[in-house]
Amino acid sequence: MIAEAGHFALTLALFVAAVQATLPLAGAQRNDPVWMAFARPAAVAQFLLVAIAFGCLTAAFVTSDFSVLAVVRNSHTAKPLLYKISGVWGNHEGSLLLWVLIMALFGALVAVFGTNLPPALRARALSVQAMIAVGFYLFMLLTSNPFERVVPPPQNGQDLNPLLQDPGLAFHPPMLYLGYVGFSMAFSFAIAALIEGRVDTAWARWVRPWTLLAWCFLTAGIALGSWWAYYELGWGGFWFWDPVENASFLPWLAGTALLHSAVVVEKREALKGWTVFLAIVTFSLSLLGTFLVRSGVLTSVHAFATDPSRGVFILILLVVVIGGSLALFAWRGPSLKSPVLFQPISREGGLLFNNLVMTTAAATVLLGTLYPLMLEAMGGGKVSVGAPFFNATFVPLMMPMLIAMAVGPMLTWKRSDLKPALNRLWIAFAATAAVLLIVWRLQGGAALGLLGIAVATWLFAGTVVQLAERVRLFGVPLRESARRLVRTPRSAWGMTLAHAGLAVTIAGITGAGVWKVESIQTMKPGDTVTVADYAYTFKGVEDVPGPNYDAVRATFDVNRNGRFVTTLYPEKRHYPVQNQPTTEAAIYPTLWGDLYAVIGDSAGQDGAFVTRLYFNPLVGWMWAGVMIMVLGGAVSLSDRRYRVGAPKGSRRRLESAASA
Amino acid sequence: MKRKHKRLTFVLIALALLATSAALVLTAFEESIVFFHSPSDIVAEKVPLDRRLRLGGLVEQGSVVKKPDAVVTFRITDTAHAVAVTYKGILPDLFREGQGVVAEGRLIDGVFTADEVLAKHDENYMPPEVADAIKKAGQWRGEEKP
């Protein structure tokens, strides 16, 4: 019964979305307020219906209703409750339902809180949003119904892929989707603006918080995925330039560019056409990412769908959305003139430079990701484009931007001078030189490592200098500086935190990428191996039962210079339902690096095991840096000027405060 | 600066970035693209020896030998021909005899020395490259379980 109710709610949602996609848009064209007014209730109704559908599927998973195919394929009665729930989106059908749920949620938020929006813009944006939703509903109902029944129902389910039974991964897909789908708001507003032929400060104030929100979730989602890969796959790496990782990284690059160009539209009413274009590109890359991941054209743990009809449907959806929106942009885009001019050396110039680098880098990553597909489609043989390609192209491209990132915020709007800005950064120069010297003395001259550390220090110090300049530290009495610090707008704090976080992340990536120490060997109980000053003594293994798996757990005592540090317990688990083993790395994080131990297979009669021991320097800095970046985004989002739903209200309040 | 000149500055920056990325992409393609080959290709000596390459197929039944120092040797077959592989390290969780795998490395004296072995995360799943290689060798039996 529950499954049928969910299916019915989903079908109803399709019809509501179809109405929402057409009536308000037609109303806006005819300037008919009654038709436009359909948009808001329709968006709310659509959300409620999808929420019911999602609730039904979740109920089916939680109660282990094995008459539903999706539950049979991805659940099992012995599975812990958290993974029963995460199993809802741990499969193709359910993940699509999550996608439309988030999309409908965002639409409903605009409908409820968008009271200050011009009615025509709101009607059009909600219509565009509903058009994309219609595509997804059709896709689900026609090719991937999450509520499909099985007759007769089996006794038990086939369980979720054990690799996905992990707390990090339970929240990875929802985070990522909140990011992907969040960019659909920027997209809908961009298309609405193109239809209207008008982009102004108010428009940018609406688009920015949505983009920022989406960016925060996407950043966190990518980091969660990378963290999961780090501790779960047991290779000691965190980023493999796998096509599926790239699929989430591409919208991030474009979205970051969009975030920065929207600032220029808001502050200076320049770069309008470019910003609209970026909004289209960002969401298109989100859709492309979904397509790459879901269609099964790429070989990966994420590829659920292998049914070719689904691939064709997504491809058509992709062509319609991307092709249609770019065609609209080609037609209407030239009317979005930006009257305001600026010098190349200026804040706008810096932001535009960021945009150019980000888009070039995104294009390079896209090329590397799609090249194997293109080559094969043209009959050129099978190739793989791996990490060496991306390291050799992406990293050098980003360097100039990272260096410029410390300077850009020091420049003033419209026109500026490079020399005073650089003069004020002398302290950052000095800090970079000092850190470089220390690292060189400690670690030796790995050129790439030194370069990475230098860039990270430069960016971090430059960001701090910019904040110090802002509060005029040592220029005015300390108390005055403190007062200025408190009064600094939250959006400025957001920028400072995000840039500083990126610097910390780069230091982490450099450390873990360049100075990683790795040792693979066979160890008998009692053997000791030393990795980067840490002596690991293998004590042997024992069998440990888990809720739905059996594990072999090894014990390592770790000493450094004769002092006990910690005991590590890496595991090798075996999940009987899917007959699949997983590796659980044991990690002991320290400030300067992670101790990381993995066991492989048994090697011989005397209790010997293959072991893999790592020292991953600074790897924790990477996650910490990403958290600081996300925090920066959140702080910026809390700035009252950008508060979702209150862009105009606050301005009015400010005006009344000024006149009072 | 005149409006035209300002625009020109950014166009020049964009062109410089594009040229840089094109140069980087071309050199990187030259050095880091890895071609996929089947065991039959290698036996037929259709493979360049000075490049990294990927070798895909099934792990031959009974061929896996574990040696000291975490070295493993096995044979990858497309059911027509097989190639000996040696690898040092921990094999992926789903590495099993009879299972589809992809190994990346170099061919040294007729032995494929892998520095990376990929087995996919689902036991019913066959990497498309491997499936194609086996199809080419004319030994494909059905879509579901090869």
C-alpha cells in the first residue's frame, strides 16, 4: 500500500510540475497576475507530494518491505538502521528521488520566502525550475520507478554494497545533491533573466545566496567523498582524478567562478552576460556529472544504471536543457549590456582573472574526463586519462590564480594600482620566504613540495594581511582595530575564511601528495617496521564479529624513539550477504600527519600478513582547510544583506534606520 | 585606457591562458595517456614496449602465486591468450581468480609489471574494456555472467 501511495504521489507531482512549468511562464509573458500566482502554491504542492513519495520509500526501507524491488536489491534485515535509511539513496532509483526532493524543496523555499521578488521574475524562475523537474519525473516514472514491486517477495534482501555502508558515505550523496541541485536555482534565475532581458543588482542579490548555499554543500560533499576514499579504499590516497570525482569537481570549479562573478554584478553591475553564462554552464556541468555517473558509460563504484534506455533518456534531457539554454543565451545574451567600465588592475579585474583561470581549468579537466569517451566513439582505441594528466595540466594552471588571490582583495573597485598593494604585502613575502627556508631545511628540496608550501603560505599570509589592513591594525589604537574587526561585514569574513581555508587545504594536499612515506611488506607477529620514525610492531590478528559482517582485526603497537604512541587496529571485513570483503584502514591523526595502517591477505602458515603502512604528512590539514572554507561560505551566507528571502527587506530596514 | 584596450587586455589574458592550457594538455597527453590492450594484443606483439599501458582480462584460474615480500604473480587471460603479471602490494578487495581485472604498468621481458591493479567494486560487474577484449577473442558467453 505504502509503495503505491508513494508512486501515486510521484505521478501527481509530475502533473503539478507540468502546470507549474507552463501556466506561470505564460502568465508572465501575458502579464497576467492570476496565472503567475499559480507558481507559488504549485511549488509548495510539488514539494509536499515529493516529500510524501520520499517518506514512503524511506518507510519501505526502514520496515524492510521486500515486496519493493529497490529494497530487495539494496537492503537487508541485519543492516544497521542508519544504513537502511542511507540505502534509500544508495541506489539509482532512490538517488533520483532524493534529487527531485531537493529540487522541489528549493522551489518551495523560493515560493515561501520569495515574497520580495518581482512577481514576473519569480513566476518565470519557478517555471524553469519545474521544467527541469518534469524531465526528472518522466525519467523516473518511465525508466526507473523506485516503487516497483516484486512478486513474490523474497525472504530477505541483497544488502547494500558494503563499501557504501559507512557513515561518511551515508551523507555524501545528499550533500553533493544539495550542491548540484542548488545550482539549478542560479540556472532558473539566469534563464528567467534571459527571458526578461534584465539583470541587475537585485537579481545578483537573489542569485548569490543560492549559489553560495549550493557551493557550501558541494564543497562539503566533495570533501566527504574524498575523506571516505581515504579511509575506506585503503590506498592511502584521497583524490584519484577518477572521472566520477571529476564530475563533481567540474560544477565546483564553475560554481566558484559564478560565485565571484556574481559579486561583480552585485557591486558594479558589470559582467552580466558572463555571469548568466556561468550560471548556465555550472548547472549544465551538474547535469553532465549526473549523466556521467548514472548512465554507466564510465566504470566506477557510482555507476548504478546499466540499462541503455536510461542513458539515452538522460542524454536527451541533457541535450534539451543544455542546448536549449545555450541557444536562448546566444539569442538574448547580447542584450545584457554592462555599462560600467573598469581597469584591468582593479577588484573587478582580479575577479575576472579568477573567472578566466577557473573556466580554463574546468575546460581542461572536462577534456581529460571526456577524452576517452570521445576517442572511443570515434574508433580511436581505448585509453585512460589518469592522475598524471591532471597533475600536469590542472596544477600549473591554478598557480597564477593562487598567487593573484592574495593580491586581488587588496585592490580597490574600478581602478587600482598594483604597486601599493604589493608593498603592503611585504610581510607576506617575508613569511613565505621564512616558511620556505624552514621546510627546505627539514624536508629537503622537493621542488613541487616547496612550490606548494610557498603558494599556501603566500595565500594565507596575504589573506591575513588583507584583514589586518581592513581593521588598520597598528595604524590606529588596538581598541579601534578590535571595533573595526567586530564591524567587519560577514561577507568579508566569509571571503577571508574561505581564502585562508583554501591555503590550509593546499598545504595539506602538498604534504600528503609529495612527502607521503609508504611501506609494503609481509609481517609475522612480532615483526617491526619503521615508517617515517614510527616503529610499527605487528602483534597478530584475531577474529571479531560485526552486526552484518565478520572481521579479521590486526593489532599494531606504534612507538616513536622508544616512546609508545598508539595502538592501531586495521580490519579486513567480509560481508556474507554480498560475499564481498572490505578494507578498514586504521588511522591515527596527528597535527603533522596521519599514521595509516592496512592489512591485506594472510601470507603463509605462521600468522604472517601482507601489510601496508603509510605516513601521510599534513593530510588532516586538507579536511580542516575544507571545513574552514565551508565555514566561510556559511558565515557569508548569514550576512543579512544576502539572507535568503530578505534581500530587499533588509535594505528597506537600513534605509529606515538611516532616515531615523 | 580606452574601452577597447581594456577589453583587449582581458581577451589577451584569456588567449594566453588558453594557449598555456593547450600546450599543457598536448604535452600531458603525449606522456600520460595510457592505452588499453588485451592479452591477445600483447602476445601478437602489437604493443609498444616503452610506454605504460593497461592490460585487462580475467584472472586465470589457479594462476595466483603469493611470494615473499608481498609480491604476487598471476596471469591475465582473455580466454584466447594469457600474459604473466607481477605486482607488489595489497590486491584490491575484489581481486579473485576468474574475476575481471585491469592492471596498469609496463611490459618488461614479456612479463607485465603492474604498479596498479583495479578490480571493480561489484562482483557481477565486468569492466567494459575487459568484456570487449573477451568478446574480441570470441569467447563471450552471454551478457550476465561471462
